[in-house]
Amino acid sequence: AVDAEQSLDAFEQILGEDPILAYRFMLYTNSAALGLRGNVDSLRRGLVMLGYGTLQRWLSDQLPHACTEPSLIPLRTAIRLRASLTERLIEAGISHDLQREVYLLGLFSQLDQLLGEPLPTVLRRVPLSERVFDAAVTRTGPYAPALMMAIALESDDPAPIRQLREDNDFEIEDVNRNLLRMLSELQVQPAPAA
């Protein structure tokens, strides 16, 4: 994408498909060594501040650490689906910046499982908003219902879905519509060639 000089939206989408890469990118853009002013709290802001050359060098440095393990494809896909659905379940009228923040919430909500560290420790390393931290760690705050609904929809037990609908005024038609839209936009990634 960098070589083809694709759009910022394309870069953000690609980074947003891999929770580990997105997390490493957030760590890098907020590192003292890089010396950027202010906290970089979103993938887009980091991309804007880095520029193509620095991004390309950073990506080259990441290649030796890339994991192409086919058994991780289902987990990465599930995490990406959770992020997309969480973003969609938030009221549609919010700004793009807040939608990106909610997407990161869903994307980073399982980093503890991927990194083998407690989620609060992992999330405190990057300057995410307290809304994201509260929803991911304590399941409180304005984003928590959307994350909890996305998690509930991953299971085959309808009771939590019903309870979340009642407690948070989710309309079943809206939940179903968002779920179907998210699934229709899913791009299945091919398994790497042997």
C-alpha cells in the first residue's frame, strides 16, 4: 500500500485489521525516540504525523516479527469482526474520530490474550481515552454497552443479548442490521501459500 501510494484510509484500514500491528504502531508513534509532539491516540493521527518514509521504514522493521501462522487467522478475523461490530453498534450520529476510537476499543479488547499480559497493563502503554480503558477493562462508561453486545453476539447464548437489549435500549432490528452489514463487508483473507 505504501509503495502504491494508496490513501490514508487504505493505510488505516490495513493497520486496523491486525490488532498486534496496530498496537505496535501506537507504541511506536508514542515513543520518546520518535519525538512527536502530543499523544497519538488513533491510527489515523499516527499515520498523518509519520509520513510515508518513516512509515515504510517502520514497516520494514516489523517484517522479521510478522506472524503468518495460519492458525491465528480465525482469531484475527474474530477480533476484526468484534471491532467492526462494536463501532457499528455505537449510535450512528457520532463523529468519525469517535467511531475510530470505538473501533480501537474492539480491536484492543483482546490484546491480553494475544500478548499474555493483563489488559490494563497493555492498554496503559498507549494514550487511549479513559472511555476506551473503562469499557475494555471494567465494562463501564458510554462505550461499554456496544462492546458487551458485540461480545454477546459472539456466543450462542441469547440471554445476555436479550439482557443488554433491555438494559441499554438496543433495538433488535438495528442490532441485526448492523450485524448483517458487518458480515456482508467481511473480506475473507486467503491462507498463506505453503
